[in-house]
Amino acid sequence: MKKNIEEKKAIIAAGAGTGISAKFIEKGGADLIIIYNSGRFRMAGHGSTAGLMGYGDANAVAMEIGEFEVLPVVEEIPVICGVHGSDPRRRMWHHLLKVKEMGFSGVNNFPTHCIVDGHFRQVLEETGMGFDKEVEMIRLATMMDLFSIVYVATPEEARKMAEVGADAIVAHVGTTVGGSVGVTGAAVSMEYAIERTQQIADAGREVNPDIFFLTHGGPVNTPDDVRHILAHTDVHGFVGASSLERMGIEQSLTDLTRDFKSISLK
């Protein structure tokens, strides 16, 4: 990642919910692959927010995708495991040992409660399932020498993650727009995304200037969107899940099927 920055190249991390996605994301030159439980829902045709709901065991799903689909087909680039740090049923140190033993290079805090707000966020915080549990998970990962690339939604959350040793911080500005299951009315503006991303990077650098900073979500969807936000902030790259995996499949399958259906009989 440091080499990318020295060469003035953006860091690109990509979500993979299937082995074939991971195989061709690596072929395309991504720097990191991240396994999210939401990838299972995304590749089944549902919105990524399903990964935050009680539709399955997030930690078990991420481990399963990694063990049986992604790790067997990825040859070189690091694979990061999404870890639901606030899962009250897990001895988190024990789960992280299993993540490391499986062959993952690091962890990401997903599902993350940083993108939950309002009354429900307050309930999560007051009942021991809040963002601080994710911070504690990253503290443990740092002690276990696992690379960590973490989501935050506010400058204060960036400071907390930097203080426990996060290696890379991702400014999460909301669910990705576009495609068949992207948000519309719930989207934020590009101006907001630029401002919030820079605020998060500034806050993290106050604690540790050597952290990598990336952007994710909201209106930042296409390569041109990424070029725009990187031109107006001093962050180092982009994390794409829906933007890479879902968008790439939706349009290409539609176009390919239409091409086949345009064939006429002799």
C-alpha cells in the first residue's frame, strides 16, 4: 500500500461475496479483498444492508465464504475478514485466533454499527452492542498482529480506531447509490461525502499520521466518482463492494443476455 502512494496510485480494496468475484477482482489488480457477510446477500440479489440484519450469523458467513470460496482461489493479494465485533455470543479473542489460523491477512469491522443512527443506535450503545465493541475488537486484532482496515462514520470514531492501532481507516458515508438495490432518497450529496471524508482523515491523522485513509459508499460509486473525491480530499483510495462486485455483474449480465437474445434464426 505504501508503494501505491509513493507511485501516486490509488489503493483499491474490493469486497467479494463469491470465489469467482475474488478471482477476477485479483486479476483486475485490486490491492486487497474484503469478505463481508453482506456479499452473500448482495450476490443473491438483495441490498447490502441485509448484512446488518438478523438474517444469519455474520461471523460464520464471512468465515464460510473465506474458507470455501475466496481463500482457495486467491493467489497473492491479502484477504481481509469482516468481523462483527459486537456479537455478544463470541469470545472475540478466540474468534480472531480462528480468523488468523484460517489464513486471513487482517480484519474489517463489518457488520458495523457506525452506520446506524438515531434511537436504535442509542439502544445498541446502552445495551452493550455499540461501536466501542468494534473498537475493542480492533485493539485485540492489533495485539494479535492482524492488519486492520476499519469503517468509521464520524471524526470521533476515527480517533478511537486510530488510538487502538487501526492500520487503515475507511470513511463510510452511507449505503451505495445505483443499480437495482442501491439507495435513492437515503443518499447523501457528493459535497457532503467530500467534507465528511476529509474530516475523518484529519481526525485520524491527529492520532497517527501514518494511517492509510480510504473512502466508501454513498455517491462514490463509479471510477469517475472516485477520481472526483480523491481530487478533492487527501485520502489514499477507495473501498468498493457493491460498486465493484454488484454493479459489474448487473450490467454485464443484462447486456450479454440481450446480445444472445438478439440472435435470429436462419
